[in-house]
Amino acid sequence: MVAANETTPVLADSPESRRYNRIKRWLGVADFAIGSGLLVVLLATGWTGTLRDLAERGASQNYSFAVFLYVLMLMLISKVLGTPLDYYGFRLEHRYNLSNQRLRSWLWDEFKSLLIGLVMATIVVELLYMLIRQAPQHWWVIAWIVFLGLFVLLAQLAPVVLFPIFYKFEPLENEELKRRLIVLSERAGTRVRGVYKWHLSEKSKKANAALTGLGATRRIILADTLLDNYSDDEIEAVLAHELGHHVHRHILKSIFVQAGITLFGFWLANEVLSYAVGRRHMFEYMSDFANLPLLILVSTVLSFLLMPALNAYSRFNERQADRYCFQSVASVEPFISSMNKLAEQNLAEKTPSRWVEWLLHSHPAIVKRIAAAEAWAKAQRQLVIE
């Protein structure tokens, strides 16, 4: 047993939780290896050029349509290679009693994900190679600006366009809870456009809540698995944490951080592409879309190298959001109980190893979050006594 302090013991992770999370990590490693391996094989063997030739013949030399066919073939190959792991992940959720989803529903979701991914990837890749063709010297700067705009647009549209494709939402009927959450939001200085019940139980037994969208699409979504098993005080504590991100401007700061990383990424992609075309002669020209695997590989490697730093930054933000929650609720006890219940319900690790938390976790360990809440409460009691 691990103790957050003398009064609030935190049970150690069960063997079941340890096994589940260990398998999930290995699935992530395998998925990364397969995806990266595919890119390397396509480049090393020249098969990416073969796919390009097939696309060009199928498109009758229409460049834009050829790009679409290439993206389609690349995504289908990736999907075929990744489906066994995806299916294993689906079965894993059932094995640990975390999923309600039937196979037919899962297959339908996979198909929808593929279609949406194809549409979004086609738009992005078509824009990318149009810019390379029109502005070969400065494409990466222009692409950076365009992609930032697309990122913000997607953040606005996701709650009203993408999420409903996979889940059902309806206005929350609990008027008292809705009032409490809206008042809490207004105290945090944000205006939400509604509080919605998220029918997560149709597919999962896990619980979740979020403050989603930007501007006119800003809304609170609460999973029915949360509403059915948590008190109003616990739900209020969960949302207070989410509002802490708004108060500390984490979304805006994260956009700036992502903007800097994306700018560096596009610059690096241009340098690597120029080297591959000009010195290595891997491709005849910059706008040869057979070099797409090389651009994706640059992005993948950069994301992997930056992952520990980005996760550390995210954990810092999460600690700030927790502190805002402590300040906003009447007692930290609902926060502590909700953390314990979420860990049990979602089979999350409360005490991950140090390297796992450092490398992979975007949130502090639950045992640390509970300890921080207890320390806050203790400090407040001392202030009252003094």
C-alpha cells in the first residue's frame, strides 16, 4: 500500500492494471515500429516510386488525382498492416471488461475512421504538394501558416462535426448539475455553449469528461459512465480541473508551442527533402509525391524525439490545472475520490514506474496528484489555524 499521507491511503495498482497497461504500451511500440518500418521499406526498396507510377497511370497523368490515388494506396497498405494490432486492442478492452462495443460496431467505426482519415489526408497532401509546386523555395513557410489555420479550424469543428460521427450527444437533463457547471465555468471566465451527455457507455465502460471546442463550439461533455457513477461534487471537481486549463491559457500556450515545433518540422522537412533530391538523387524533383513517406518519417522521428519534453510540459500544465481545481471547489475530497474511482474504472496506473511516466505520460501519476491535493488541504488548514 502506498500512502499519499497518513490519512488517505492509495491502494497500489492491481496486477490486472499492471498487465493491461503493460500490454497497451507494447501495442503502442509495435504500432510505431510497423508504421515506421513501412516508411523505411518503401523508401529503401523504391516501392514508393512503384506506387507513384501506378497512381499516375491510374490517373492518366492528372497530377492531383494521382496524388489522391497514391494517398489511398498508402493508407490501405498501412491499414492492412495495422489491422491485426487494432483488432488485438479491441479484444484487449473486452478481456479486461472495459468495452461494451460489439464487433460490427467496431468494424463500422474503423471504416468511418478510414474514410475520414482519407479525406483529411488527401486535403493536407494535396495542399502540401500544390505549395511545393508553386513555391519550391518557400513552400515550408507557407505550409506552416496554412497548417496552423487548419489546426485551429479543426479544433473548432471537431465537437460539432467529427465527434458526433462516432458518439451520440444530447443536452444534459440534470438542471442542478448543469447550473453548477455553468456557474463554475463563468467563474473561470469562459462561456460554454452547452452541457452535453456523451453516450460513451454504448462502446466503453471507461469514464471521461472534457471541455471541448473553441469560441462558438465551446461545450462541456460528460460521459454517461461518469454521470451514472459519480456524485455531483466529484463531477464538479473533474470539470474544475478542465477549466484550470482555460484559466492558465494552456490551449493558447500549447498552440504557440505547437506552432514553433511545426515551423521547425517544416524547415527540417525542406532540408531533408532538398538533400534527398539534390545530393542523393532519390527523387527527380521536390514535387515528386513519391517522397511523401520521407516527409512522414521526418515528422515521426521528430515527434518521437520531442515526446519526453512535450509530456513534461503537459504534466506541468496538468499540475497547474489541478491547483486551480483545489482553489475552486469547497473540498479536495471529491477530487481525491474521483481520481481513485477513475483509476479503478479505467484501469489506469496510479503508480507507474519513473521512466514510464517520464517518457509516455502526459499527466502526473495519480498518486502524485492525490498527494498534491492532500498537501494543499493541509496547508489551508494551517493557514486557518494561524
